[in-house]
Amino acid sequence: RKIIFEKQWFYLDNAIGHTYGTTFEVTSGGNLQPKQEVEETTTETKEAGTDNRNIVDDGRSQKLTHDDIKALKDKGIKGQEIVQQLIENSTTFRDKTEFAQDKYIKKKKKKYEAIITIVKPSTRILSTMYYAREPGKINHLRYDTLAQMLTLGNIRAGNKMIVMETCAGLVLGAVMERMGGYGSIIQMYPGGGPVRAATSCFGFPKLFFDNLHEFPLSKVESLLSGTFSTETLPSDPEDNALVEEESNGLTDEKQTSLQETEEESTPETAMEINQTEEQDTMDLNAEDVEFKENKEKENKDNVREKQRKQWERRKKLIEAAALLREKNADGLIVASKFHPTPLLLALLEFVAPSRPFVVYCQYKEPLLECYTKLRERGGVINLKLSETWLRNYQVLPDRSHPKLTMSGGGGYLLSGITVVLDKGKSDSSNLEALKIEEPSSKRCKVQDFHC
């Protein structure tokens, strides 16, 4: 199929078989051809101005018009030659500084040279791409914040992780990549099913998905209270065979009754039709019956396929519920558009003690409320609310400097470590115990101070 990327369109057929990192040139007709390495001919004496103070951007410096450039393209002239023509027809190019000239050439090459490099998808590339193009889909989760989440969550191979995210599957994909197919992941999802648009872009092998489970948020409460059941879904494909046969029997009865009514409704004058016409109608009837039979067969196959999918879904749901019931997850990652407090308080029940958890939110206020609730509840230590600060730098010879545009904010993270929550003792009894354990010398000093 045709791939449209920015203003360029092409077909990927010729890319099959080449290694990642190969650079291609888009030829006429959208076909890709591996680019040959050509040494750039640098002019020995490069004319350049001392500064750009006398250059006025009035749009008159370029002699070539839009139509001229289009005509050059139609002739089949390559992008490199078009750039050279633009340089030659620019009245201000020679007056620009050397740095400004390089910048001009780079800009024009990007516009007119159709060169594409195919790289292997990774968390870094996908997170940068999503944040630059569609940040709303990933809740404005910046790539450095995602890196902090993976570090604070101690994501590694062999872990049993719980992931709750509404970032189009980007966070899930990042966790899967870090775990490398070892361990298990339980994805909590709202609504009808999990969204994994970004996860599919990673190109993971089937092995990575074998240990990926999903569980609906709507059933978390019933799982914690012990009333969880999967009776709404079919138990086994074989159990539905009888129901299927009965439904097929009903359809057969309906068809016979329809045929009877058709026979009754035919007028008596039909006997006068000649034999050739009768033969034609018989053939047509036979075709109709065959068509109906094919349709029935398709419907049966569709029903069986639907039931098989439902059974597989039920099986996966039972497996995920069994994993959650163990309450020994090695970590929890939350990055969703929902309020984090109820989510975190419910999901922390499934995490083992001395394990990390990380919560991402685009705004600070919901995490402040979550922080307060966790402090009141107890069972967590090392609670930290943080925001990472990011600034991009341009690093080039003689012109390294911070970029003029920088990100305003990449969201906030609340992280901590779970501990055993001792619900038996109240806060007052804990205070009394602390008083008893306090050294006598310290108590005396306090009493002397009050005197």
C-alpha cells in the first residue's frame, strides 16, 4: 500500500530484505532505491559574508519561481541538482555567513531531496514521535518522563508487572521492551478492551505477547471482595454445540415454512408455462438453495468463530484473575487520564511488599491529593512527587548552544515503595510504644526543659 509520510509518498516493496538503517532514495512512481554513497564535492574557496545584518527577507532573493521548480521536477532532475540551482539563483546566498549557508542548504535538502532511512522501532523513537506529533494521545507524556518511570518502577526481565495506562499502548510497549519477553505483564484497561495501537508499532515477536494478560478495571472491585465470576461468557466451545444445533434447527424450520408459503402463493396459471421456462425456474431454484446453504454454512462458521473467541477471552480473564489473586506483583505503573487516587488505592492491593510503584499525571494537583491519601493510609515509604526538567542542546562545531524552543512541562511522577500495612495497631498505640522505647536520658532532658 501507499505510505504517506509528511509530504512524501512511496511504496515499501523494495525495502524488504534490506537491513535496518538503510538509506533509500524515492524515485519517480514512489519506488525506493538504495542510495549510493557519494562524496560531497566541497568548493575550495567558499564565499561567505561576515554577518547577516544587511540581508532583508522580502521574498525577492530567489529568482526561481514555484513553477520553475515544478518544471525541473517534471523533467526528472534530482533533488541535489534542484538545491544547486536554488543556490545559484539566490541573490543573498553569498552574503550569508558560513553557518547561515549550511543551514540554508540543509533546509533545502530536506525539502527537495527525497531520502528516507528506515530504522528499527524503539521506545525512544516512538515516544519522541508521539510527543512531537500527537501528544494528546499519550497524555502529554514526555520521553524523559517515560524513561524516569521505567527506572523508578525497576522494570527488568522476570518481573510480574501491573500496567494501567491510557497512552495508546506506548507505556505498555516500553515495559515489554525492557522486560524482553521474560516475566509477566497484566494490563488493566477501562471500557470494552485494551488499546494497543503504539504497542503494535514496536514489532514484537509472538513470544512477547504469550505472557501478556489483560484484566478490566470494572471487575477489580469484585475480585478484591471475592465475588468475581466469569459466568457471563461461555465456558467451553463444546458446551455451545447444542445451542448452535438448536438455532440451526430453528432456521431450517423457518426455511421450510417459507418454502411452503411460496408454494402456496403460486397461482394456478403457472401450469400453462412451457417446459423450457419450467426448466429455467428449476435451475434458478437450485441456485437459490445452494446460495442459502452457503450462507448458512458461513453463518455457522461465524458463530463458531465468535464462540471460540469468547471462550479464549474467558480463559485469558481467568488466568489474569488468578495472577492478580496471588497479590505478589513486583511493581505497578499507572499513566492514565483518570484520577489516580482511586486507581492506585485499589491496585496497590495486588502489589507485594517492598516493591516500587510509579504514577504519572499531566497535572500536579491530582497527585498531591493522591500523596495525602497514601500518607493517611500508610503501607508506603519513600513517597516522592517529582517533575523532570528537560532542555535540548544543539551540538555542532563552533555553534553549540541551548535550543531556543524547549518543552514547557513533561508531567509529574509520584513514586514510592510498598511495605506491609499493619492494620491491627492504631496510631495512638504506636505513639505510646515510641514513648516507652525512648531512652531515659532523653526523657529527662525534655522534663528539665519544661521545668
